[in-house]
Amino acid sequence: MRIHLVNPNTTASMTEKAAAAARAVAAPATQILARTSTMGPASIEGFYDDALALPGLMEAIAAAEGEGVDAHIIACFDDTGLDAARALAHAPVVGIGEAAFHLASLVGHSFGVVTTLRRSVPVIEANLARYGLAARCAKVRASEVAVLELEDPASDARARISAEIGRAVAQDHADAIVLGCAGMADLARALGAEHGVPVVDGVAAAVGLAEALVRAGLRTGKSGPYAAPRAKPYAGLLAGFSPR
Amino acid sequence: MRIHLVNPNTTASMTEKAAAAARAVAAPATQILARTSTMGPASIEGFYDDALALPGLMEAIAAAEGEGVDAHIIACFDDTGLDAARALAHAPVVGIGEAAFHLASLVGHSFGVVTTLRRSVPVIEANLARYGLAARCAKVRASEVAVLELEDPASDARARISAEIGRAVAQDHADAIVLGCAGMADLARALGAEHGVPVVDGVAAAVGLAEALVRAGLRTGKSGPYAAPRAKPYAGLLAGFSPR
Amino acid sequence: MRIHLVNPNTTASMTEKAAAAARAVAAPATQILARTSTMGPASIEGFYDDALALPGLMEAIAAAEGEGVDAHIIACFDDTGLDAARALAHAPVVGIGEAAFHLASLVGHSFGVVTTLRRSVPVIEANLARYGLAARCAKVRASEVAVLELEDPASDARARISAEIGRAVAQDHADAIVLGCAGMADLARALGAEHGVPVVDGVAAAVGLAEALVRAGLRTGKSGPYAAPRAKPYAGLLAGFSPR
Amino acid sequence: MRIHLVNPNTTASMTEKAAAAARAVAAPATQILARTSTMGPASIEGFYDDALALPGLMEAIAAAEGEGVDAHIIACFDDTGLDAARALAHAPVVGIGEAAFHLASLVGHSFGVVTTLRRSVPVIEANLARYGLAARCAKVRASEVAVLELEDPASDARARISAEIGRAVAQDHADAIVLGCAGMADLARALGAEHGVPVVDGVAAAVGLAEALVRAGLRTGKSGPYAAPRAKPYAGLLAGFSPR
Amino acid sequence: MRIHLVNPNTTASMTEKAAAAARAVAAPATQILARTSTMGPASIEGFYDDALALPGLMEAIAAAEGEGVDAHIIACFDDTGLDAARALAHAPVVGIGEAAFHLASLVGHSFGVVTTLRRSVPVIEANLARYGLAARCAKVRASEVAVLELEDPASDARARISAEIGRAVAQDHADAIVLGCAGMADLARALGAEHGVPVVDGVAAAVGLAEALVRAGLRTGKSGPYAAPRAKPYAGLLAGFSPR
Amino acid sequence: MRIHLVNPNTTASMTEKAAAAARAVAAPATQILARTSTMGPASIEGFYDDALALPGLMEAIAAAEGEGVDAHIIACFDDTGLDAARALAHAPVVGIGEAAFHLASLVGHSFGVVTTLRRSVPVIEANLARYGLAARCAKVRASEVAVLELEDPASDARARISAEIGRAVAQDHADAIVLGCAGMADLARALGAEHGVPVVDGVAAAVGLAEALVRAGLRTGKSGPYAAPRAKPYAGLLAGFSPR
């Protein structure tokens, strides 16, 4: 099985970290094909970055489709471009945010989310509402760790995230924790052991869900809003994205 | 007062129709500056078109901000890029979809929406849920009229839309109707008279709301997720979109 | 355009303050006809006052309809009698509470409400739920300022309201504020400047929405629950209110 | 135990029918004191009638409080004035609409409501939402029987109501039925036997709930929005309603 | 009228306390038949106890049906086995949890629940959601008093429960309180007097609701999911439970 | 990896069919340990069967825990006893109903469920609400095929299920289908091909999710309501189930 993992921002070190997390949990026969977006923002923090990450993501999905992958994983916790990717691809698509929420729902009665900056909280809350899982989430908490700080070994990012997990368990009564950024993928197991609570990393979760979909022979339904884009002209800088 | 109306698709005839609808209801002192996107899809029908319309929309918003407009209107019923535009702009931003839903809530106890293709229905339903107004909407109905058919005077588009309005009133007990496409802006008054029910066009609604915001001195709050984008490098084809 | 603004309580100084706030934002050609209720409570604080304010409100709406106004504004933040007024009137009707919630939804991702007494909080929460906008509201806060204290220049009402706005921004992460009483109409701009957050006054909001409805040619839909009252006898003290 | 049953419309024959239904189910020691409103509409059909029924209702509640009753029942299915009555009274207050919904929730998994005119449906739906019981209700159906037709033995009202019950069971899968008008109180048992499904009359339900509250020593909580009205002047026609 | 009150745990002292609470509020002609489960857990604290309490509860319901009772009350605040009991019985069934929530909805605008251990909170919250009454509940609070401590006169259980009621009123603005355990039935009146707020005991509430159902001639609807169990073989230890 | 699949009814042929479906999708290194309940109902159709299936299920979970399995799958679409199993087990537990809903959410925008008898519909709807996924489900449809008919090759069960899938796609606009019974596990792939829509079998879905949880190192959180049962005496027929 070949799974395409795409990082929709342009920071290659984050792609590598996510790919490593994916390979650590993948079944022996699963191959992880990792790709970094070639255009747009270096990290996705808020609505504007999110909007400008979409063309690079679509380009990556189209390229991987051409290579005949079995599934796609979007390795950004905001699930950037998930619906558009499902419309474009034939293979199933899993976002790491939704993946984490779904698995957390299976090991916790009420899960907490610990993410990076406060400005990401409403994006995550909106996704939870859209997926239907808002009622399963006790609270979305911000650690005020910026995405690129996670790439800096000298920062105190881990300590701040751990403190926020402690508050989620003690104050919000969360009995499972979701780490709300692809850049936190390497912290999940250690933080879980430290707090005695299941800690879900979205990358690992998405690999498991993608494998589950492929083994069960399930692909995105095309009879509704995920139908292939209608052929039409695209203009200007983006003319190359026109659906045939 | 100067209001920037941006059509996020690249079809100039739709921009002209929307601009005419805007000017027809604007206050005497209000100036409508209409702009057509320079890149991306010729019409927005589904998630993929929506994703690729965002860079052109952001470019237009940034250009109008540079000209010092008082408010922006996004003239696509899907409210494409609304959150990103609010983060980017200093002036307030109104989407024609949300505008129509808000005004319909003031004249109807339960409004119906009549849109173009079935594949747009889930997008509109998701927007209604996101805005909190889903419970105010009786049903979103598709007329199966494609967006560009609305530009063709020989089509039977108007008759099919009228028939769907009739069903919304009789079967769904809607007591107000929202027309679910910018390209239907010229039909609202006549259809309202025909059916004896208020029929809301989003362009007219958005002009009224933009004027209301400006007169009340209200701009987008910047203390939460609509904070200005953080400065960071953007790569590749989209390097020019990098926030300073 | 002639807009009827009715204060459903009997305190004329509140009517004057609301009329001034309305005139400050109305378009040049808009005329504000202000009217104070002739019967019932001097201020509306809770369910009982609300119930007894309705006949006076209906009398005022009927009188203004006779004068051929283009729209009605109910200048009580509880939106007292809104549904009944819509049934009675041919012209559209806007409540200042709903108006403020709708405009706040356009400039904030999540708005807070700062009102007078704690006992008003459940009324406002119920209205938010009824309008569908509860999910857009972070929290309704009481300043414990009584309505008539707002008419007393010597009170510390403004300071207490300002403190509560500070808590709404810092603790509830509200990025827009709604002032929850018609008597606060004169405070909105200054408090907005002080806190760096959009502060919405319902009176100004309602004027903008009423103008928007009239310019767009929209009136209340009469095919559903806002149908005109059925002719029937009324008895006793209220015999004069009988629908013809 | 003395229970005050007030009909908030002015039609005495409906009061008598409701009082008879109440006495038929009351415990032997329970005394039903029935009272007809002295002012306002002859029947309550829609928002305007509802608004003008409130003063007469408040007058009746106050009179009965003076007589020292143990509980009040508001015998209109719209639960007209329920919140205001709770604020005014010391004794507990039960609306026949809410009473029917609560009991139907105990005998059915999903109940249906069959009411009079279509225009009443949104009122009932709003009440269900407000009480939290909307999810327990399969559908609110209108029989298009006007309230006063129920007082006319020659009408085919009973047959139309029965047909609508049949549709609620067959099409909506309701396993309990609520009759949505005080004037239907005499039909419940026979229609239940006819359809083999529990049919709940609000008057009978309210008597049982009022008795339950009194026996359990429960009165309306006064620490929140049901606090007694604040003393303040009332003006004009309604000056007599001023809270002391 | 004969009402069967079944304690689904095996602790007879709790049955006696609940029976006493029931008899204290029952109408003179009502007979309370109390029964303790003969199998399963000594107290029900969490999902596992709940699951193993069901056979004993079903045995008790079947036995009482054989004796021709008019109604059943399940005297466990978790409403253990409520749906299964409704399917099995011909007489109506009332759970003390749901009974308390329904009556609290009639005397409070927003009620609080004070229960035993924190682990019971999610069970109660799930029930509130299932019944539709979650929005009526301000908060479910745990006093951290274990069920069997309530049977020990030397414990400080009452003081801890009282303190939690104080917090529910002051912090959550609850204007009615539900005691969340059958073992607290003897405390309701005194705590209500102490705090000046209605305090609802589920046992008393259930007796009132059962009497109300019986007097109104209402039994569980059998046309939906409460249909009698289909005849089929049961195996092993539970073979005796097979529906005929 | 060793996954315990337990059929909570006592029909061994259904266990075998589910085990075959599980093995067909499991990763090469995954071992499926299938077990049939030794006590209770031969099939689970409604609340009473569900209640009496719980002891047998708990016995099976405890036995498999003793054998050191890595995960448990409950092979009944009602997710019978899921919460109790999570409290009892150390290994993670997945219900086939929830598994199907979660995977269907990843391949469809709005999924439909096709189950056996109408009486199962409310059980499934309640589960969807409890999991938070109700808004993702277009409709739960009954094929009126009884569970044990699925074991009879001569029945027309498959045709009736297929017809219902057709209606879910055409009328409810479902773009993914969930088969609502473990006994339908062998039909998913063929029905998916026939209708051109993803058809999710809960057994296959549960295997994928269990593998995903185990690979990601995730077990049920024990800090909340899934804490191990408290030690206490159990009486009578069920004394053997007492938690140590």
C-alpha cells in the first residue's frame, strides 16, 4: 500500500518529522510517500495562510494521483483543503486533524485538544463543529507555542504543551488528549506516559485510518459534493489548475 | 462611502450584473467599485473551484485596501474566502450569502434557499451551520440551473427557479426566499412579486449591510482569529502573496 | 425614507437618547419618527414588565402604520413583542437586540454581550437561541447596572460596563461586543475606541438594517406565522385592540 | 389542594371544557378553580392574539394568588405568558403545552403533535425548542381546524384530527401523540383507543404535574429570572398592573 | 393505585429510604410496592455496575407486571434500564432521574444537578442529552460523596452536598437544584429551606409523574421501539429471561 | 497483533460470518480471535435483548483480557455494552456501529444507514447522537429484514437491502452508505460496486480502527468514566461478575 503524505506548508523539516511519525506506525507493507508543498506559506497559522496554501496542496494531490497512490494524508492539523482534495482525488483523503478527533473519540469519553496559538482555536472549533464531533471535545486549549518554535530544540515548547495537558485533564476532565499540530507528532507517546492519559497524534491517527480505508476498499463517494470538478477555463497565474 | 464589490470568479459579465444590482439599491452617496478576479475559475461550483478562487480574491482585496475603500463585498453566494478576507482587510467584509441569510431572518420566520446545482447545496448548508442560521432555514433547494446558464437569455433558467420557489413556499412552509447565486441578482424583485413572498438577493443585502456597518463605524475585530496575517515567507508561484 | 422608532417603555428620556443615536447614523434622506409607549412599565426588566409592555407597543405600531412609515424599530434590547409586531405591521420590523447580534456576527468571529441586570441574561440567551445566533455569542455578561441608572449622569454605570467589556475580551475571547440595552446607545463609539474592539449599539444597527430592508424592497412575509391577525372580538379593557 | 386553572382567552365554553377535563383526572382532594380572562382575544391564534392575552392572564394570576391557591395552570396550548406568570406568582405555574410534552416524553420515544391551524405550528416548535424537548418531537402537524370550530358539534373537526394522528403514526413514526389545543381536551381518550397509541391532553397532564409539584413541596425558584417584578410605575391604561 | 418502586441495586436500606420518600408524597389512595433487586451490584457507580444491574431489574419488572401494578418507578438516578423496562412492561415506567429533570424544568429556568462521584457526571450528562433537557441544565456537579456513604449517619455527606448546592446557585446561576442520587431522597426539603431554592428529589418527582400518567390513562406506546420483545431463545445463565 | 472479536448474541453462524469479514481485511500479522456469547439472546433486536446481552458480553471481554489481547471488537451494530466494556477492559474497545460511522464520515459528506427492522432505527439514531455524528447522517432506513433472515440464503434480504440503498442515494442524497447489521458484512463490496457508492461494513471498519489504535499505542483513558469498576459485592445469579 502506498500512502501519500503531503505537508501543505513549504517547511521541509516539518514534512520530515511528519513522515517519520507516519513510518513509525505504518504497517510493514505500507509505503509513505512524503511531499512538501512547492508554493505558499512556510507555516499555516490562521485563515490567510490557509487560503494561500490551497494551490500548492492541490498541485501535490494531483501529482500523487498521477503516481497512483492508494490514499492521501493532509499533514496540517487545520485539515487545510480537505474538501477540495476529496473532490480532486480518486483515492481517499484523510486530514490529520479529523483523524485525531475520530481516534480520540474511541479511547476517551471527552477529549481535549492542545494546539499552538490562540488564533488557531476558532479554526479547530469550527472543524470540530463541521465534523459533528464538537460535543465530544471538552475544550480546545492554546499553548501559545508558535508552529516554527516546535522546530527549535532550544525552546521550552514541550514544557508548555505538557502544562496545558495537565490543565485539560484536571480542569476540563478530558480523559484523552489530541495534540493540535503536525509539528508535535514526536511528542505524543512521551506525553501520554507522563500524564497517564492517551495522547493522540494526528499523523499516526491518519496513517491508521488511511490503511483502514484502503483495506476495506473504501474511496470517496463521488455522487455528491465530492464529484470531480467540472471542466472549465481557469485564468491568469492559476490557468494551469484548470480541470480538464 | 466607497464599497468594493469583488467577483471572485473571472467572468466579467457576472461582475457587471452584480454591480448593477448593487448600484440599484445603494444610497445616493455610495460609490460601488466593482472588480473581477484576474486568476482562477470562470465560475465557482464546488470545493475545488472555491479553493482556486482564493488567491485572486486576496489579490483583489489587497488592491482595494490600497485604494482606501470603506467596505468589501464578496459577490459569490458561497462566501468564498470570507474569513481570509476579514483577516487581510482593515475595512469590514460582507459575503453575499451571509448577507442574504441575515436579512431573510428579519423578514421571514423560516426562509428557503433556491440555488443552482445540487452539488452547491452542502456548501450552503455548511455555511448556514457555521453562521448559526441553519435553524432559520427551512430547506436549501437546487434548481439544477448551472451558473453560466444564468448568463444565457435563451435558457429556461428563470422558469425553473420560479418553480422551485413555489415548492419552497408550498412544501417547506418558507415565508421568505433567498436566491442562492450572485447571477440571480436581477430576478429577485420580479420573483417576489410573482410569489407574494419576500425574495432576497444577496448582492442587494450585502450593500445594505456594508452601508450599515460603515455608518455605525464598525470594522472587523482584530483581537481574535481575524488578526492580520503574521509576517512570514511564501514560496514559489505564490511568493508575491507573502504578508509583510 | 421614514423609520418609526418605538420605545416600548414609558420613559421619554430613553426614547430621546435612542432617537439621537438613530439620527446619528441614519442616511441623510432618512427621517426617524420616535414614539414613547403610552401605557405599561417605565422600564423593561424581566418577563412581567415585558408582558405588560406589549399593548402599548402594539398601539404604537398600529399608529405608525396608519401614518405610512417604511419600517419599524423596537428600541428595547429584549426585542419585546417582535413577533407580534411583525404580524400586525405591513412594513418590516427590526428589534435592536437582533440587529446588534446580526451586525456583530459580521465583524466578530465570536461576540460578547454586556447587559444591565443578571435577570436579563436568560431573556437575552433565549433570544439568541431563537434567532439561531447562540453559537456566535461567547457569553452574555451582566454589569449589574439597572436600566434607569443609565439615565443618571452621576452613576458609575459607564465604568462598570467598561470593566465588563474588558473581561469579555480577556476571558471569553470575544472579538466584538454588543451593548445589551437601548440606554447604552451613547456609549458605543467611545467604549470601542477604549478597548480596540468593535462595540455594537443596537439602535444604530437597527437603523442600518431597516434602511437595508427598505432599499432592497423587502417586507415581512405574510404566508406563515406573520400573517395578519384573524378578525375576532376582543373583550374588556383591551376591546380596542381587536383586529378588524 | 386548590389548583387555579385560567383560560387566557375570553371564551367561557372553552374554560368549562378545560375545567371538566381537569376535574376528570384530579385526585379526590383536589379542587379546580376555573377562571376565564376578562380582557383580550376570544381565542389565541398567532403572535398578536398571544400578546394581547397577557394582561388578562396576569390579572387572573394575581387574583388567584390573593385567594391562596396552591398552583396555577395556564389552559392555552401556546403556554401564553408562562414566564411572566412564574415571575408574578408564588405558587408554581404549569402550562398545558409544556405539561403535555413532558408526559408524552415519558410514554413515547418520539411524540407527534396535532394542532389546529398551520400558523400555530411555528409557535409550538419554538416552545419545544425553548423547553429543550424539540428533539423528542417527531413533527408538529396542523389539522387546519380553527379553535372555535372545536366548540361546534356539527363540524368535522374530530375526523380531521383523527386523520392527522394516523399520519403522525404511519409517516413520522410517532409512538405517542399530543393534542395541541385546550379545546381538544375531551377527545384524548377516545382517539387513543382508536389509534392504539397514547394520546396526551395538556389539561390532564397539567393537573397531574401541578399535583406532583404541590405534593413534593416545590415552588418556582426566585433567585433567577423568575424573581418577583421590581416595583416601578406603570402608566396609562395599564397603570393598575404596576408591581408594588 | 399501586405503584411498583424497584431499587436496581441490592442494598435493602436504600430501597427502604426510597420507599419512605415515595410514601411521604403519594396521594392517600396510592400504594407503594417496594422491591430490591435480587442480583447484581450493591450500588450503581459507573457503566459496568449499570450493565450488571439490568437482569435483576428486568426480573423485578416482570414480577410486578405479574402482580398487576399500575406503574413502575426505577429508583436509581442513572435511570438504569429505563428503555428496556418500557419495552418489557405494559404499565408505564418512570425513572427517578428523568422525573427530577422534568419537574425541575417546571420550577426553574435553569437547574443544577448535585450528584455523588465525578464518574457519574458523564452518565447524567448523557441522560440529559438523550432526554433533550441538557440545555435546561446549568451544570452537573459532583460532591464526591460515595453512594454508600449516604447510608452512614456519621459521614459529612450532607455538608458536602449542601456546599455544592451553594456553588450551583452562586456560580452557575441555577434557580432549581436536582439531587442526583436516590440515597439523597431524605435531604431534599431541608436543603431547599436552607438555600431558599427548590430542591428536587427524584423519588418524590417520580411518584408524582407516575400518578399523573395513571390518572390520565397513559401507558407506554408500543408502536415503536418500546414494542414487546420478540419471542426468541435465550441461552445459558440467562435462559430464564427469554421472552415468550 | 491479536484482536478479540466478540459476538454478543449467541448465534455462532453470525460470529463466523463476522470473523470471516474481519480476517478478509486484517493486516497479515493480525490475528482475529472470535468468540460467541454463552448467555442471553440469539439475536439483538431492541432494548430488552440489548439489556440481557450485557452479562455475556462482559464475560467474554473479561476472558479475552485474561488472554492478553491487544484490542476488542463488539460485533453488534447497536454497539451493545460499549461503555461498560471500555470500563472493564485495559485494551481498547471498538464497536462496529461507531466504527462504520467514523469511516463513513471520511469517505462521504453525508452518509446513509440501512439497517434491519424499524425498531432498531431509534437505537441507531440515539447512538449517532451520542457519538456526535448525527449531523453527518442523512437518514437511518429500515429494510424490514430481520437479523436471522440474513442467515437464510433463500430469503430476498439482499434485494430489499439493495433497494433501500438506492433510495438513500436518490432521495436522501447520501454519498456513502453504512450497512446497519453485523450479519450484512458479506454484502458490502458487491453492493458498493452495484450502486457506485462507498458501502461501509462495520466489521471491516472496526478491524481497521482497532489496528490503528494498537499501532498508535492508544488505550482507553481511565481518568474519567471509563475508570475500572470499583470493588464491591454482587449478589445472586450474577455474584460471579463482582469486580475484585
